[in-house]
Amino acid sequence: MFTAYKKFTLTLVDLVNAPRGVTYDQYRDRLLLKVEQQQQFIDTARWVVEGQLALGTLGELSLRLSAHQLAITRRDSHLAWLTKTDIVTCSTLSGKPNRAASRHLDWHRLIYRETSAQAVLFCQPKYALTLANAARLPQPRVLLDLEHLLGRISLHPPAEPTEESLAAAAPQHEVLLLPHRGALVWGDSLAHVLARAEALDYISHLTVMAQPSEQGSAYPLTGAIVTSQ
């Protein structure tokens, strides 16, 4: 009974606010996400696309707001054209679906639960994805000044990521390469994940140039997660 009443009440709130262009969910999101956070979120999303680190329609960006709340890009939004209505807030807890949130909300949630990350980026950097598809890792030592920024990299098996496989990799790493899907990158802030994604693709580019693909040179595809040293 209470659930039905709550749903009815929220529907009325949405109807009242609709002429002003503000739904209950949008009003809640604005309260949880500060104006400066909104702008940084939008700017970071645009820079990700301008740096060719993600496809605008496939990239996903999120930010931890509290122990139990996160902000994430809206499903089917474009990172280069993000507006404040394309940022939605939701719980970090699993089992709470949110149809407005990006497709891989569960991946973001798991990283926030398993690590101290403050921001997460799901992206498709071309050179990093090329290496991942060949079951190879970028070699951080090709540019030592970026090694500390890149952090620890893990190469996921080619199978669909599961909660168990992500939970096993997340605590010991800051970058997870997902063959044929992209890369999950997390860090201390939106600026940090942007810089880390840039370092990832730059070092991946150098690795591709320094180690051209040869028969038998790729890492074997196994059921285990391959990690950088």
C-alpha cells in the first residue's frame, strides 16, 4: 500500500513540475550533484571524446558522490554533447536497477564497492583496445615518466565480465582492459581518470609501434587475468 502511494505521489510531483521541465528525479539529481561537479563532469566527458579516448555513444563516466551514491552518464547520451540532464544519480548498491543509467552501471558500482575510486571511465582507446584484442598488454616502461600515472593494468579474459571476475581484478589494479569491449579506468578524481586514460592510450600506441604483431608474439588467451608487472 505504501509503495503504491509513494509511486502515485511521485507521479503527481512529476506532473506538476513537467511544465517547468523538471521531474522529481532531475530535481533530486541537482540536489545531490553540485554545480561545479556538474560542469567538471561535462567538461571531462567532452575532453574524453576530443582526445579520441572513447566513442561518444559508447563511453561512460561516473563519479562517487558519497558512500552510497554515484553520478553516471545517462543511457544513450553522447559524451561530447553532455548536458546536466544527461547526468543521473543512483545507488552504489547492486540489485537496484536504474533504466536511465548507462548500460554498464553494475561495472561502475562494483569498482566503487571494491576500491576507493572516486571516478570511473569506460572508454575505447584505439591502441589499448588493439592490444587487448590481441591479448597483449601495453608496456609502461616504454615511457617511464608515465609509468606512475598509468598504474597497474589487468587484461581480462575475452569472456563477458562477471561480478566475480571484476571483483577479483579491481582491488589490485587501476585499469582493466576488456577485449572487444574497451577499458575500465578508475582513479581519485575525474581529472585523474582522464589523465590515466590518456597515458594508457599513449603508452599503448608506443607499445604497438615498438612491438609489431608477429605470429606467436601475443600473450596466450587463457581463462586467467593477465596483469602487468
